[in-house]
Amino acid sequence: MNKPVDHVLHHIGGRYKEAQSGRFKDVFNPATGAVQKQVALASVEEVDDAVATAQEAFGEWRAASLAVRTKVLFGFRELVHQHRDDIARLLTLEHGKVLSDAHGEVQRGLENIEYACGVAQLMKGELSENVSTRVDSYSIRQPLGVCAGITPFNFPAMVPMWMYPLAIACGNTFVLKPSERDPSVTNFCAELMYKAGLPDGVLNVVHGDKVAVDRLLEHPDVAAVSFVGSTPIAQYVYETGTKHGKRVQALGGAKNHMVVLPDADMDLAADSAVGAGYGSAGERCMAISVLVCVGNAADKLLPKIQDRIAKLKVGNGLEADSEMGPLITKEHRDRVAGFVEAGKGDGATVLVDGRSLKVQGHDDGFFLGPCLIDHVKPSMSVYTEEIFGPVLSVVRTETYDEAMQLIDECPYGNGTAIFTNDGGAARKFQHDVPVGMVGINVPIPVPMSYYSFGGWKQSLFGDLHIYGPDGVRFYTQNKVVISRWPDPRFRGVDLGFPQSK
Ligand code: NAD
């Protein structure tokens, strides 16, 4: 008899709830192609249950002292650290990324939890004594209420950790709707939050699809929504959420350019392009997908990149020597491969074609080898579309200005990088480029947890970036108090507009 498939259930009010909707979706192991679990897809009623639970918990949690909240966050940090191997393994099993990369994801998530541990410092307001005679004024930051997070498949541990630790540290309660493609790690981490002493109902996980997302966007008791995912859905979430009166930050897709000037250190540029282009099989919003080679840079750089690609080990992420794993689903792998064919049809030169790759013993895995495409033009779909796979396009330009024009005209503005040894050129690039996160000889400039993360243009809808100082601003609202204590010298009716005296 076949073993029954495990179900990934909603985690509401600190415990698992039997799925009510009767709707489930397969969760694959991308390295083998096998279905390993089924995730419950929430109904409107199940989302309502999670929001009501979070709303009920809010009253006490907002009143919990900073000391109590901080203690939970420190406990959570310790548990995530203790269980980092388990979390990394879960990531590899459902996402496919190799274990070393999964460990990197856990580490960056931990840094966000550590930042949230400092909430006592972060929530400090300001006070001015004697704004008028014997009158003081001060500002305090208060939580919003129930906050929701909707997250993508590509960082199933870290991206939620950009959201709920800080939101909860600020005194909010939280409903998280993770990606339905790799959902298990979210439940594992929610369990750790409760082990760390979180009161029931402060963090709730509902799994699901558009039904769950739409309900969260419309629910009157959801105060704020943080979204990370593709641009069309980010725009939809922003427009629908704000229409329903919510504070929304919605981070979208990307097409990140790495400009290589002829004077660059070509070995560093080659190492960086390969790492940032093919790491996590290109399924990173900060992946480099376009190499813009200025002048004769391509002739020096491309042979070095080809050498490095030839040595890359693609395989099951659980195997210690694998450097690149499979893509998330078969459909996505086929879509990415389709862009390579389209590029070829449009006249680009496919220098390395990963479509023929076979991974021994993994015939049904969703693998695609690294692809390198030269002589790409801005009109080709391989250039215009976010591919989200191991495909690196090379555009050759004569000048720096042409390179800058490409980035200027790109609808996305998430990350970018310049490789050069010319400080003046780097300084000019940093000043001019219309992109939210910039690397100088650094290919993936993901900000530390004590800065904030966010792109420009269609890579982010909303005002505030995510996590870090902007995260505190997003998850709190400012209140200003003006206070005086009665003094017999200052009495009498005054209908004039209040003025400082
Ligand atoms: P996605 O947009 O398909 O899904 C993101 C979330 O939205 C998931 O929880 C999903 O269930 C939900 N969703 C999907 N379709 C929906 C619909 N029609 N209506 C309502 N909700 C819907 O993204 P993905 O494929 O999971 O992730 C990859 C994308 O995320 C890429 O575009 C990548 O660039 C982007 N991303 C961006 C950042 C960033 O910080 N800017 C970070 C990671 C990933």
C-alpha cells in the first residue's frame, strides 16, 4: 500500500487545525519530481478564523512589556539557531536550493530576528520639555493591529522573517500566508515561535492561494499587508489592499543588470557573475540576469565565465558537492528553457546551453543547467522578461552611457552592480543609477538587517522598504502627546488657536 501523503495544515492560535476547505495542492521535491506532501488551501472562513484569532490576541500583546516581547524574540533566535540544520534541510527538500545556500538563507533570516531583538531601542519616541510654559510634548510609536504577510517560494524561511519577527516585536499580531509551493518550513518556524513563549494567537499561518490572499486584502480587521512576490501580483496586492484602507508594502520582481567596465578585475567579475547568475538556480530576486559588457569587456570576461560554468556541479541539493539545484516546478523549468529557445530564435548566440543537462539518478527532477546567451538585444524576450532561472544574458555596449540607458529604461529597479577599478566611474554609477540596491564590485547587494531592503520602480509598490528601520516605521504608527499638569496661574477660557507661550 502507498504511504498516505502528509498534509501541511494551517497553524492558528498556536496549534494545527484540520483543513476545512477540502482543497489541497501537491508539494514536490524538485530534485526527484516526486510529490512529498499536500498543502491545505484555506477557504475564506479559515482565513477569517486566523484573523479573528490574531485580532483577539492583539489587545494583550500590544500591552505586553518590551521586556516580555524581547524575551520571546531572543528565545526564538536561539531556537532558530539551534535548528538551523533542520530548517536548511526542509528548504532543500521543498525548494531545491543546495544545502550551503539554504544555510545562507537561514543566516540572513537570523539577522532579521536579531534586529527585532533590539525593539526596545527601536521603538523609542522623542520628548520635548516646555514646548509651551510647563507643557511637554512627546511622540510614541504604537503597533497597528493585525498585520498580514504574503510571501514567495524562493526564500520560504528568510522572507517571512523579514516580516513577522519585527511586526510582532513592535506589538502587532500576525497572519502569514506563505507560498503554497514550499510551505513546511513556515509551520516549523511558527512552532519555534510558540516554543519561545509567544502567547497563543500572536502568529498564525494560513496556507493557500488567491482565495486566501484576496480575503486578507479585503478583511476589515487586517491593518497592514507586507507582500513579496512577482510584479503583477505585487501591483494587484498594493491596489486591492490600499483600496480597502490598508497600509501596504508590496515588493515585486526584478531584472538586475551587472555592468562590467573594461578596467574591471575580470576574475572577480567572472566569479561574481557565475555566483549571482546561477546561485539558487537564478531563483533570487537579486540574481544577476543581464551582464552589460562595455567596450571590449565581453571578450575578456566571457571565456572566464565559460570556464567556471564547465566546473559547476548541478545536482540534488542534499548532496554535499552540489553547487546548483533544480528549479521549483517542472512548468517553471520548461518556461525558463523556453526563453533560451526564444533567444536563439531572435538571433542571440547561446554560448552555453544547459537544456541538455542530465542529473544521474534524477531523471524526473526539475533540473536545467546554466545557460549563457551572448549578443542579446533589448528587444528580445530573454531580455525583457523576468526569467527567474539559470539564464545569464549578455548585452554588449560601446559606452558606459549606453549601459546606463539600459538600466534607466528597464521597468524594474531592484538591484544592480558595477564592476570597475575606477573609483570615479563607480561613484558616478552609484549617484546616477535609478535602482534601490547598488553593488560596487559586489554582485548581490542585499542590505544588512539594520538597513532596509527595497527596489525602485516596478520592484516595489508603496513608500517604505522592508525590514530594518523602514520595517519599524511600517509596523508602527506615530502618536504625539501634548501634556500639562494643572497650574492655577494658567487658567481661563481662550478660544484662540493654541500657541506656545
Ligand atoms: P508569486 O507572485 O507567484 O507569488 C507570491 C505570493 O502571491 C504567493 O504567496 C502566492 O500564493 C501569491 N499569489 C500568486 N498568484 C496570486 C494571485 N493571482 N492572486 C493573489 N495571490 C497570488 O511569486 P513567486 O513565484 O512565489 O516568487 C517569485 C517572484 O517573487 C519573482 O518575481 C521574484 O523576483 C519575486 N521576489 C521578489 C523579492 C523582492 O524582495 N523584491 C524577493 C523574493 C522574490
